[in-house]
Amino acid sequence: MRVFRKGKRTYGSILKMVGFRRSDSDGPRFAFQLRKQLGGAVVRNRIRRQLREIAAQLNDSIDGNWDIVVSVKPNAVGQRYHQLEKEFRQGLRHLGCLFP
């Protein structure tokens, strides 16, 4: 996958993000990776729903067309929504795809 071969990486305490800018014009695309180590399906789906909501809120603030893969670290379990949102924003800024 092009994102992992050529993408820029950023690491946080909760999330790891890999982003690659592409040329087509249909807006940003997100993929979320959650391992079974995080817990049962209920736990993983809750985190995934929260990340999708954050991505939807930030969709208009993202500069250009990006493929972004978000990997969730095990210490994300039990974190509040605001902490996930804060780290998500920081990761996007570090990748250089978030408007200031």
C-alpha cells in the first residue's frame, strides 16, 4: 500500500498516524486499525465510532486529498473523547494536512 511505503508518520501516546497526499480530488480518506489486544468488539467499536466522528468533524479543515491510516495503541482504552480528539488533531497538524 502506497500510504505505508511513502507516507509521513507521526506517533502519539494514543494514536499512530500515517498520511500520504494523493492527486485525485475526492477529499480525505481515513482507515482505522484496532487490534484485538484493545479488548472485545464493544470496546473496539466504541473507539472506532469516536474516531469516525472526530474525522467527520475535521473533514472540512483538512488541506487537500489525503489517505490517512490511524492505528490505535492499547492505552487508548478508557481515554475520554476529548483526549482522542486532541491527539487526532495533533497528528494531523504534524502530518501537515490540517489548516491552521
